[in-house]
Amino acid sequence: QISYFKSSAPLFGVCQGATIRSVTFTETCSFTLGTNFIDDVRLASLAGRIVDTEIYDCTSFASIKLDASASVTGRSVYVGGLVGEADEASVMTDCTAEGEIDLPVTSKCQGGKLYAGGLVGMLYGKVEKSSVRMVISDGMGISSHFLGGVVGYLNPSGTIEECSNGGALAYSSLRNVDGTDKFNDVINMGGIVGYSEGTLKNLENAGNIEINSNVRWQYVGGVAGMIKKSGTVSGLVNSAGKIDSYNKGQQLCVGGLIGCINEIELLDLDFTDVAASKVEISVKPTSSELCVGGLIGRTYGKLTLKSPVCSGVINYDISREESNLTAGFGGIVGYANSVDIDGAVASGSMSVTPNGSYQNKGQSSYGGIAGVSENGTRV
């Protein structure tokens, strides 16, 4: 057990060929980088980067804060509750994180990328049988954000299996920083993983997600913000997590499980033996395109959904200001492109909060299963 350890860097910078067991950081530990940087940053409690390393039964209650800016453009920032970056030969098992990660608006990196996760920022290897209750707050000025309750970015070689998140995620950065709009182009934000190209198995989110931003492209999901060119995906559940979004960007895709599925040649999602997802989604948009689904916000590419079940509440709030957007709201999928949906059950409600002074001058479509269906979608 490690107590009262305060540092601007992780306990280990790089671990290679190592085995680490039963290390605990208490809540008296903190890791804060407060000086500007010129190279990529890896900030975590246990290790900045692990290579061919096994980590078992490690826990962090520590607080992690990045309060610095890049002196040059295009840097990458890896932040994790335990590890910043893990390669394809590394495995983390039975780990927990219950501290906090703070990425305030005072931190900036033009043209850069942020990978932040409750356990790992960037994952090429495997995380299994682990749980997170981190509070993650992101207001950083950086071009691309990959923010997840467990993992920020999952690569094609990576796997997240039998993990859960009960912590909260919040994003509140604006596109225009220091008089320029060259920051904050896209946010991928999920209760388990922000962006996934890998394998997802038996995952559950119960944490709340909140986003308040004018970032151009926003993909937000109870489990995954974006799934792209994916490996196996099965057993995803959002059991209690709420999603609240106030958006002024170009596109907002929100799903109780997955914000957006993109560039998939063929992906079969079988929900036959999966408990029903229970979602509560509130959107207050003025974006150009809005896609909101009880399970999936928007799809691109060939997708099959078997026996999806969702019980949810979706509220479309236009009481704040006038909008001009194309919107699709669906009990299962908000905007379905080339999707086969078989045996779907959707229950709950959809509602609109109006204001006599404001209206949506665009077109809104509502459906019990899908809000908008195109390109051969079949139900």
C-alpha cells in the first residue's frame, strides 16, 4: 500500500517484461503535471507505459491532474487511472480505480490527441475482470478527445472483457480556444470506452455521462462512443447510466449503448442472452444533425441486431434556443443505415420539451424502433 505519494510522474515511467501484483494507491496520493510539455505525455498512478507486462489486483484511489499546455503542436496525451498506455502483449486483471482525473480548460495542445480512461488511456492489450468508479472531467483544449470510463482508445489488437464502470464522465470544452477554432474538433466518449476498433465482451456501465460543448463532431454512448472496423462485440449493457448532452456542434450521435458504428463491413450484435439496457437520455441540441437511439445513435455500414431490448426515456429539449437540424430518434436506433433488426423490443417514452419562442426549423423523425431508416434497413 502506498500513501502520501505526490508526484508529477507515475510510479514507473515504463515497465517492460514485468509482473506487478497487489499495489494500492490510497486517496492521499496525487499525480499532477503542472509544467508545460514539448513531448508526448503519459500520466497515471502506476505506470506511464507498459510493455509485455502483467498487472494483477492493483487499485488506485489517487487523484490525477494535468494542468499544463504543450509548447508545440500535435502532441499526444495518455492519461489513465493506473496506466497511460499498454502494448498488445500486456494484460491487466482484477484491477480497480476509484479516484479522479481532472483535465481542466487551462491545459491546451493545438492539433493534439487526448486518450483518457479510468484504468488505461490507450490499450493495445487486454483488460479483464476490472471495475472503475473514477470521476473523469475533461475540459482540455486539444483537437481530438477519446474519453472512456475504463479505456480511452481500444486498438484492433485490444480486448476489454468482463469490466464495469460506475463512475461519472463529464466533458465541457469549447471549440474556440484563445481566439482560434483549431481546437476540439471531435469527442468520442463512452461509459466503458471512448473509441473502439477491438474486442468488447460482457461490459456494463452504470455511470452518468454529461457533455456540454460546441465541438463539431460528438459521439457519445453508454458503453462506447464510437465503434469502428471492430472485432467481436457482445454482452454490452447500460444498466443505469444517464446521458445528458447540450450540443451546438455539427453532428451529435448519442446511444444508450453506442454513439456511432462506422465503417463496419459486417457486424452481428446478438442480444439474446443479454439483460435489457435501461437508459435515460436528454439532448438539448442546435447541431446540424442529431441521431439519438435507445441502444445506438447512428450506423454506417452493414449491421445486424438480433433480439435487442431497451427500456428507456429519451427527451428532446428545444426550450433553450432555436435550432435548424435534421434529427432522428429511435427506441433502438436513431439513424439506421443498412441495418437488419430482428426481434427488437423497445419500451419507455420519448418526449419533446418545447418553448413557445423557439422551434426546430429542420426535420425531426421519431420511431419506436428506428427514427430514420435508409439504404435497405429491415425490421
